[in-house]
Amino acid sequence: MYYVYILKSLARNYHYIGHTEDLHTRLKSHNAGQVRSSKPYRPLALIYTEAFETRSEAQQREYFFKRGGGNIWLRDYLQAKGLW
């Protein structure tokens, strides 16, 4: 399985959108400072995930969330749940 995930910084107003095959290990690497783009925003909390059968599907969904309408939908969805 492949996962699209959203992380929220507990220190600043920052969200990270990515995809991975191993969600647990990836979250640990983010919080250990091993991911350059999220390192200054640690600690990070996992606030949203979706699972997919293929890497291609996960990548497409990640790109959807990072662009235009998909980003607006995601922000509205997470704001309604008090997570954004």
C-alpha cells in the first residue's frame, strides 16, 4: 500500500503534503529532521491519510492536493474538522 499524508507543524503555521509506502518510518524521519523541507517546522503531527494500491495513484492524489482546486478542497475539509 502507498499513502498520501498531511503533516501539521505543532510549532508554526505549516502543512506538509507527501506520499510514502511506509507511513510510520516516514513520519519518524520528518520529526528526526531528516527531511529538509520540513526540518525547520518540527515537531510535526500526522493529521490526514489516504491509502492507495499503487504508487502512481498516491502520486496523483498528492499532486491534486498540492494544486488549485484540490488544495482548496483539502483546506476546507481539514478546517471543518479543526485540523488546518
